[in-house]
Amino acid sequence: MRDFLYKGYLAEGEEIIFVIRRHFAIEAVIFLKLGFFGIFLPLFAWWLFPQITLFAAVWLGIGGIRFLYEILDWYYDVWLVTNQSIVEIFWQGFFQKMSQRIEYHIIQGIGYEVNGVLPTLLNYGNIQLDKFTGNPSVFKNAWKPKRNADMLTKAQDDFVSKKSFRDHRALQGILSDMLQQHVVQHGIPSIDFEDE
């Protein structure tokens, strides 16, 4: 299901390893307020005063749309950590999305920061990717920042080692082809061993 919802952001052959998103507790306050004022209150008002059905329906509609907006904003503001890169997705409204790809080979360092009592108790903080070029990328209020930073480092290491192996195999193939072409064109040189 996760791959289906994010497949528009992935390149061909790219697979999601894991997803980093904001801690749900940060959004829970907003969800509770919207649930109470935007959904429960209009339903309760309609139940108490059936004559305000139209007003309650409009209020409920606006509250429901706003609640859906906040859920989608939380769900789509993510970092997709894939087998090829990190895809940052910023959902800025129903009709405005932005994404950016961070290649593993331009990441210089990965760090995290947990600052404060509540972030320490609820285990959320900021994850920062320092890049060789440009400004660092920061994901604010990420759930389990240390674990996610460690998993990012592992994903980067896996990518680099696989790329090194592929590069090694490609170089080996090129050298083998060059040697074979030289032997075909010039033959195998004879080696004279002289007795001393």
C-alpha cells in the first residue's frame, strides 16, 4: 500500500526501504481540536437543534475538509528512503506538492538533535543531512530520530558498497575487453627466459 501511494515519486526500479515522518503526537493536538470543533460540535449542535441542519452541514463539511487536509499534510510530508536516494516530499495543499531528490553520494554527514523535555519523553527531534553542495536538509519533529539517522547511514553505506561493487565489475569488464582486443590485434608476446 505504501509503495502504491508514493509510486509517483519513485524512479523505475526504485524501492522504498523506510519512510521518515513527523511524530504523530505533534499532530494529535491539531487532530483533536479539529475533531472536536469541526466534527463533533456540529454533529452535536445538529442533534440538539435540528432546525440548524444547513448551518451544521456546512460547518461539518468545512471541518471535515480541514481534518482531511491535516491528515494528508502529515501523511505526505515525508522523506522516502529508497535503495537509490532519499526523496523529500513536501505537501503544501490539495493542489501543491513539491519533491526533491537527495542522492546518497552527495551526503557528507547525517545527524540528529533532540532538544527539550517533551521531545525527549516522546522521542522526536530533527534529522539533518549535510551535503557537499548547498544547504543542509532538515526534517523537523521526526519520530525516533536516532534510529532513523542510523538507518539512513546504513542505507547510504549499502548503496555506496553496491555502487563500488558495480563499478569494480564494470572496470574489470573494460580491462578484460581491452586485453582481449590487444591479444587479437597483436597476439601474445613471447617471453624469453635466459639462463643465468
